[in-house]
Amino acid sequence: MKLLLSALALAAMIGPAFSQETSTAKPNPPVLKETTTDFPKGDELEYRVLTATVEPGTFSPWHTHSTPVAVYVVSGTFTLEIEGQDSKSITAGESLLEGVGVKVRAANHGSEPASVVIFQVSGPEAPFMTPTK
């Protein structure tokens, strides 16, 4: 959990957090701060940071994740469609945590590409996502 939150804090610092005029760098407040008990446990875990561009009018296949996935939007609008629930849309500078075992798909219903940074901690052999029907 601490590792994931550290990565989110690092992503949030991209921008005006550092200045040549200051002698001490101070991070911005967390973009996402959420408690979960779904993080994997084990002797060896893999920390993944991925980037993606979701073009307007496109979407991923429906899928699930075996561990939480945090998504940080760098630009554009990212929508997470969730089976049986309302969709969640976030814009540049915002983040969300995708739940474990929840059927979702990523989408871009806007007119501009959405650039995202994706964070996941999992077992080394675990797939990033599992497609569903």
C-alpha cells in the first residue's frame, strides 16, 4: 500500500511542485488516498507502472484485475465503465482505484486523447488483467 501511494504521490508531483527558487522540495498532497485490504501478500511482489493513451471513441475489452489498479490521468478524460454501476470519469490531475474482481472497461468518450499512468502491485506471474465475456 505504501509503495502504491508513494508512486501516486510521485505522479502528483509532476508539475509545479519543484522550483529552482526553493531550497526544499515539497510534494503536493496525494491525488488519491484510499484504503483497501486487497493488496497481495507474498515473499515477492512486482511493482508495475504502465502508460497508455486512450484515443477518443475507443475502449478496452471488459476485464477484471486480481489486485487493485490505480489510474492517474495526465491529460484528457478517462472513463471507467463498471458493470452494474455508474461509470466514473476523471480528468487531468485526478486518479481512481479500480477494484479487485470487478468487471470494468476503460473508455474515452471525449474528443481528445486521454493519457494515463497506471500503477499495480501484484505477484510476478499475475496477469495485468483478465479479459471477461
